[in-house]
Amino acid sequence: MLTSRIFRPVMNAGVVYARALNAAVPMQSIGGIEELVLNIEEDTIKQADYSRGGGGTRAQVKRVKSVGMAAKLQDLNMVNLARAVFGSASAVAASTVTGEAVTAYKGGLIRLAHIQPTTVVVKQASTVIAPAGNYEVRPEGIFVLDDAADIDDADALTVDYAFGGYDLIQALTGAAPILEMAYAGVNEAADGAPSVVDLFRVQMGATKGFGLIDKEFGTLDIEGEVLLDPTKSGAGVSRFFRVQMV
């Protein structure tokens, strides 16, 4: 019988799926994950023994205080990042811009409304300013050269350009998301035996680490709490998470 198995060393790998709680959307993989850990924190209430000298514990009650979840996400994709910074995510379609007003300063960057501009035309009034000897077009905008011949500090310019599609995340615009999550794992120490862990309601915390410049591959370090699911009921039925394993 499976329930009589004693020898079961574990080294797990797997995939994590998630979606917003009660959302009518597919549960999708969140991508690569370096670490996923559940931490059960408990309160212990003790009754001291005063019947004789020396003390000791006469009785105690242990109650679950919280079920924590910690993870290191390897894929900083739009969905993961938006969840980790309590933000909103949207896809910006490729388009063109005509006459975006900017102010130029020598030796400085002009940030445009969109990234990776192409076919850039810079004008002062109706006069086109050539890039040679004046500016460089960069993914982050337009960099005005220190010795720009045709641009002075505080010049009011306009920019026409095209841009490709990109993802936009507006950080800290919403509440902490509550997700339904499922871990689908394989035990590499037991011939790839599968296991599935369902986390019914996980309220995410903001990322503890969002590296912009890293010496190693970047990860999103997140923490959350597995909340009680009031829709789960019945004797012996967990309202927090369940584990199915071979």
C-alpha cells in the first residue's frame, strides 16, 4: 500500500500555476521558480504546574497562527512583476507619435513617452534638427550631446517617432492580490513520482527584492500568506491547502 511507504527521500522540482481568485481565466504557469516554501507558524499556550515545586508544564494547546508562503521567481514577466509590485499591467500596441513636446538640455537625456523610438525626427518650431553632431537615439529616449551644435539648454523641441509594442506596468496602484495556486512537482529522489499541492487562497506580499542591476540572474523574492478558504467544508477537509502525492 502507498500509505505504508516509509522510505521516501525527497528532492523536488516542479511548476507553479496561478490565477486571480475566482477569475474566469485559465490557471497558467508563472514560469521558472527557484524556491517555493510553506511555513506554518503556531502559537503555544501553556498552563504551568503549581502542584509542586520545580514547575513544569501541566498542559498546553498549540494553535496555527498563520501559513506563510515564500518564493523566488526566475521569470520577471509582466504578470509576475505586476503582482509583486501591487500594480496594473497592460500591453501597449505599436504606434506613432507626432509632435511630442520636450525640453532639451545639453549632455542630458530626453525621456519620451514610449521606449525604443525609431524613425525619429526632432524639430525646433518647423526646423528639423539633424542627429549628426546634436543627439543620439537610444532605447530610453534621446540623448543630447554635450557639444550639440543646434540645440541650446532649455530649448523647446518636438519629436515625431514610431515605436514597437511593449508591456507597461504601473506599480503600487492596487491592493495585494489574492491568488489560487497549484504546485505540480516531481520527486527526483523517487523516480520522478508526482505530487500536487493546491493552495486555495494566497494573499501576496510585495516583492522583497527587485534587482535592477545584478551580478547574478535576477529573481523576484516574494512572500505571502495562505488564507482560510471559507468555501471548503466537511470533516477532515482542509481550508488552507492539500497535498496529493504518489
